[in-house]
Amino acid sequence: MSISRKCLAEFIGTFWLVFGGCGSALFAAGIEGVGIGWLGVAFAFGLTVMTMAYAIGHISGCHLNPAVSAGLLAGGRFDGKLFIPYVLSQVFGGLAAGALLYFLMASRGGFDVVANGLASNGYDDRSPEKYPLLAAFIAEAVLTMFFLFVIMGATAKKAPAGFAPIAIGLCLTLIHLVGIPITNLSVNPARSTGVGLFAGSAAISQLWLFWVAPILGGIAGGLIYRFLESED
């Protein structure tokens, strides 16, 4: 498969993740009486990854996340020459979804993107439950580490064939259930950037955490699993 096709698959997949996950939070979570709430949003993110893993896993590996690409690179499961093209495709896919979400929300009239937040991530006053920077950093790093650990295990050669997307999707659901109250959960720099750049200066000023912590956590998860499965 050519690099261009792999990158297009990553663009489409990341668009779906951001549009489906963040869109569920924006359009469906808070509807009085019938809103899906945090539980529904968590499952929406898990479903975006699971469905795309079946759709494009055989094309690009379905990373949809710079932290996943970094973790798989550290874990010896990814070709380093594809890292930058993948990350750029993921970020642009997230931005395209963020732009569409912004357009749809603004079409109602009277929309205040700063007050709404556009499902962006944050800490301190921008955390759903007002968690501070340190707690946000640790949560993002640890949850991403376990996400990569599950990805590495579910896609290992000795793992049951065909079930990896289910395990990975449910893992993403679980970590959203833990992390949404803390940071609105990212574990994905492309997801954070995709909506954060449209959510105002406060959201943009905090984006650094949602790049640094998930990537460090992803690398840690990849290295730990690589050590466990090594025969040396």
C-alpha cells in the first residue's frame, strides 16, 4: 500500500474519531431528558475507533493518533519514515472535523465558542471538574500508556485474530469513563488540536499538555510491552 493511501486512510479515520466523539459531546450529551451524558460520549469515542479499525486497519493500521504512532514506533511495530506523514494526516483530519463541528454549532445562531468550549480539553478552570495541571498531566500520560499497552497486546501475533478492534475500542471507552471528568479526556493530540484551535485562546494555550503527556505515555506503553514480549 502506498504512503499516500495510508495517509489518506489516517486522515479519514481521524476525521471520523473527532467528528463522532466530539460531535456526540456537542450534539447529544446535554439534551435535557434524552442526553447521552458522559457514558454515551465514552462509548462514542470507543465506537469510532472500533469501526475504523475494521474499515482501515488493513490499510494504515488505524493509528488515528500521534501518541499511538509514537508508541508503536517505540514498541518496534511501526516504520519511522511514516511517522511524520502519519502525524500530519492525523492532525489535518482532526482539524477538518473540528472545522465542520464549529460550522454546525455556529449555524444555530447565538453560538459562543469560548463559552461552549467545542468539546476541547483543559485543566484548571477548563477541566470539567476543575482538576489542576499536575493531575491532568498524570492522568493523560497514564491513560495513554495503558491504551498503548492494550493496543500492543491486542495486535500481537499470538493474540486472537479479529478481536483487536473490539479490545481497543472498549479500552478507549474505559479510559474516557475515567478521564472525561479530569480533562474532557484527550489521549490524542490530533483530537485535542482538531477542536482546540477553534475554541479560543485559553484552549490553545493549554494544548501543549495534550501533546506532551499523551506522547510520553504512549512511548512508555510501547516500551513496556516491547520489554514484556521480548525473548531476550
